[in-house]
Amino acid sequence: MGEIIISIILLLVAFSSGTLIEKRHYKSIRQREKAYLTIPILTTKELPVESDKIESVQLVGDGVVIAGDHFKMFLAGLINLVGGRITTYESLIDRARREATLRMMKKARLVNADMIINFRIETSNINSIQDNSEKHKNAAIEAFAYGTAIRVKK
């Protein structure tokens, strides 16, 4: 009986701390997205301006790994047993993509880019982490955003 109570307490702690961390991260993402509204991101490979008006071109990119908390992994495991949409993973993927894009935009701003073209984003799932010959199941999502930063002559 004591083990069940301890397990429930640990799940509640994981839930509350994971929710708090996720809310703080989303708040930070929203604030930074507002700050970067002036840098357009295009998925096209075509230059939106004449090539003689281009001052510099540079590849920019950055990535992030976002791990899920134990409560989300527990909940995802239960949903996986019965089937259905695993919304806990959806928030992990959303946060990872948005964070990687923001980090890429920060690098574009550092080179004074006016826009980013040929924007791409890659994601991969990290299912397990190897630690001292023991395999621990935990979900983490890696996202890498990259594109071509363009600075136009003024």
C-alpha cells in the first residue's frame, strides 16, 4: 500500500512540475515570437527581391531537444494501450518546433538579416537514453530549424 501512495505522490509531483515548466516555456515562446515578427520566414527557394539588391546570404540554423515529464510519459503509455490521440506528445513537438525556429531567428537577427528563405524544420524522436548499460524509456523530441538568411542593401 505504501508503494502505491508513493507512486501516486511522485506522479502528482511530476504532473505539477511538468505543467509549470511547460507553461513558463510557452510564455517565453510567445514573448519571443512577438519580438521576431519583423523577420519574415519563407519556405520558397526563390528570392523575393532582385539579386543585385542582396548584400549578404548566410545559412542560419539551430536546434533544441525537449523532454517529456514522467507524468506525460505515464499518461501517453496508458493512451497507447487503448489507442487514441496522444496530445501530450503533440505539445512536446509544438514546443520543440517553435523553440528551434526562434533560435534560428535569433541567429538571423545577429547577422542583421531582413528575411529567411528556404526555411526547413526537421524533427526526430529520441526514444531512450542509455545510461550505465541500463536503458531508460523516456520521450524527447529533437527539432532543428534552418534557412537562408538574406540581408538586403539599404
